[in-house]
Amino acid sequence: MRRTRCSHHFYGSSFGAEGTYGSEVERIDPDVARRRLAELDWWHTIEIAPGVVTPGGWDLRASAARLPWPPSLHGMRCLDIGTMDGFWAFELERRGAREVIASDVLDATRLDHFVADRLRGEQYRRNSERNFELAAELLGSRVQLRDVSVYDLDPAELGEFDVVMMGYVLQMLRDPLRALEAVRRVCRGHLILLETVSRPLDVLPAPLARLDARRDGSEWFVFNRRGMRKVLRLAGWVVEETTPLLHDRPGPAVGRRELTLRRRAMLTCGLRGRSAAMRARPLEESLSRAQPR
């Protein structure tokens, strides 16, 4: 494999001035990188170098630019929950985080599957740790991958984090309230919550969620934005900012044949492919700030 040394900042227009991955990054031959990436089945679209991306099914780069991030992540300790291929973990690092832990459940039998799916032995999980390891290698990333469920987050084991990222995780959980309470135990700063939103429910003036919204056993709940705010408040969070509806974008792995006329119409009308993000703080931190000194 042909490699050449480059500067401390990863090269590429989309990486920008914040694009720091390792103390020293090795530039990899683009053709070699593409061949290695093509050997795996990707979920995320991750830019490894200019013009070199992982062939994922979803492209989150436009959404990342619209999330309600804190003003700066420089010097912060961050956690990415449900990392999959690692897009959000690498994004936190690119934005200047001092340390990033990426967590996921690597054993499919420990995931929150529907009862019928468990009885049939269906798993709904990719071996994404291989993808994560390859992307981290090519990026020169220092992100650490940990095998831990969101329900088991423990400050005695993992410590506390300035920013916690949850991207499309809540909808996959049987007990979202319990999960958000567990996240609160390890968060001393902000939670960034990004979730699929039910557009039909979003027009209704009530906090709501659909059960098994896709009717395929892949998601437990899909909330409207009022529902997202409500579940955060019930779990002890104070919502600081909410985005408008975001437009989900397919990645390079989704060909034109897969985008059927019906699916295109649903995406165009907003019945599918919409998300929203919120930034929240733990309630106890907000209460301590409000107390007179």
C-alpha cells in the first residue's frame, strides 16, 4: 500500500480547519482506499479523503452541518452512542474533541429486538466494528470503540462526558426513558439527540409516537418533535434548542433502482426521510445554575 506523510490536519475541503484526527496522519493512495472500503457493507457515508467516501446507505454530512452543536467542542470529552460505522464519533473528533468514546452493542442477542424476531432468530445487526476499525485506520483516528449498552452506561466505568451524541438510537430502543436516564448519569454538559420524525404526527399539537412505524420490526418508536421534547423532559433533561425538520439523504450505496417511484414520492412529500435534532442539558445541572450563590 502506498502511503505518504501529511500534516497534522487531515487534508480535504470538507474537513476544514477543524479536521484533526491523529497527531500525524498518513495519506493513503485513493485507489487502494476505495478497494478496501468496497470489501465491506457500509451504513454510513464517511469521507476518508477528498473524493473517497465509504459506500454507505445514508449520507449524514448535510445533517451534521445543521445540528445544534455547542459553540465549540475543542478540548471536550465526548461519547457517541450507537456508533455503527462511526460517522458521529469521527465528526466529534473532527470538530476538535479532545477524547471520543464510541459505544455500541456488538452482540446482536443483546439488542432490543421484538419478541417475534427473537423467537425467529432474526438479528438486524451488521458487523459494523470491522467498518469502524477500517475507517479509523484510514482517518488516523484516536476514537476508542467500547462494547456497552446505553442502559449500562456507568460513570464509574466510563467517566463523564461534556457532549453525548445519540443519532437514530432512541427509536431502536424498547425503553427510551430508561436509556435517557442512563445517559444523564454520564453527561455533565450537553446531549445532542437526532431522531427520525413522523411527519404526519408532527402536524398534530400533542407529544406522540408511532409504534413499529415501518411495520418491519426495525424500530420501536418514531416520535414527532413534541414527543421528542416530552420524552427528554420526563427523563430529566432541559431542552435548549430544536432544529427544523431535516431532510435525510441517501448515500452512494442507494442506487436509482432502489429509489422507486413510491419511495421518491414519499420522500418528496415529507412522509418519509425527515429527522430533527435537539440539544439538552441534565436537569440537575440547570437547577444548580439557577440556585443563588
